[in-house]
Amino acid sequence: MGITLSVLASGSRGNSIYLATERVRLLIDAGLSGRETQRRLATVGVNPKDLDGIIVTHEHLDHVRGLGSLARRYKLPVYLNQLTHAHLPESVGRLGEKVEFATGRSFSVGDIAIHPFAISHDAADPVGFALVNGSVKVGVCTDLGAATNLVHRHLENCSILVLEANHDVEMLKNGPYPWPVKQRIRSRFGHLSNEQSVKVVSEVVSDRLSEVILAHMSETNNSSEMVLKTFASMLPGHMRERLKITLASQHRPADPIILL
């Protein structure tokens, strides 16, 4: 029993996570092109024909760019809620086998129990995921403007957490984006700042949590240095000592993490 995890890509140009057990191999989102997804899977030793499905957090293009092509080429079932399906970009095309889940209601794919929970983002019905196999629980929560009590509850007792740390507030304020875009990012339907991300970790940390992967970092309004500086200054010392903090990359897949 256990889970293997690799963040294949994370950022505004494409998001995808590979997650597997002894029985099941899944993608969480398919925001890269089909060809690039195949290339990145190969770097972590996975052939896309061996995948068992793709589960989708929401319909924004950086999460579904390669969804249709992968699903059609490899005959993969796609797990998503009804509103996300209804709002997929036309470029995604036909899905083939579609399995609709209800936000807030758990379902299983093989030996992985999956709970999709509502998050606050400017999409039709966006979700985060808590994924469980045996004693291992993985939390995936990116693309949210505010972390509600519901989010905190579903991220408790994780073994590993993939969490958004999108922007540094001052870099965003002083950056090149138009003011309406800055407002959207800072709103409760936008993205978490570094400081907000620290607060989430502080709320949900437990003895079981060993690693936090910080994801969806803006290449314009954030930097690795700013993220790590914020966590070092704001996260309580006893948490810093026991938690491994890593940064997901837009440009290369992370080495697989094996959780037992």
C-alpha cells in the first residue's frame, strides 16, 4: 500500500500531476500538450498507455490543454464534475469515456479513494482533491483565492500536500499586469499569495505531514527566493524543522516521491 507522486508541471503555462499505486496510474489535470505530457511522463518512467484515467480540478486551459488528445489517443476515462465538463474549452474536443463525479462526494478509482472538495476560484465548479490509499493521504489544492474551513478540514492529516503559493503581494502590486488582472488574482476567486499559503500549512500541519510541495508559482509575480524567504520567516520554527518544503517547476517534472 502507498502512493507514488510526481508533479509533472505547475504554473500558468500548464499543470499536471502523476499519481500511482500498485494498481492504478492517474493524471491529475492535463494542462500540457499531449506530446509534452508524454515526454514528461517518460522522464519518470511512465508510458501514457499504462494510465488508468485523468481526474480534473477545473476547466481552465492550463489544466486541460492536453485532456482531449490524451483521452482519445489512449482511450482514458476522464473524471470530472458536470459543470467542469459543460465549460471545457472547445479546443479540448471529444473526451470519449467520461465519468462525472459530484463535488463533495467521494468516489474510487481502483484502490484510490478520492474526495473532491469545493474551492474558491473563478471557474464553474473547481475542486481540490484528497486522495487516500491505505494510511497515505495526498492533498492537492491549487488555484484558489481563499482557504476556507472546508479546505482546511480536507487537507488535515495529509502525508504530503501540493499547495498553491502563487504570488508575492508586493511583486504583484508593482508588477506589469493590468489593474483588473491584479484585482482578480488577489480576490477570493483568484490565487493564494505566499503568506496565505504559509497560513494554510500552519493550520493543517500534523505529525503525518512530511512534505509540502508549493505549486502554481507565478513566473512574473513570484520567485523561488521569495517563496522560501516567506516560509522561513512566517512558518513556526518547530514546523520548519520537521517539514520538507519543495518547489514545483513549470519546466521540468519532479523526481517521483514514494509514500508508504
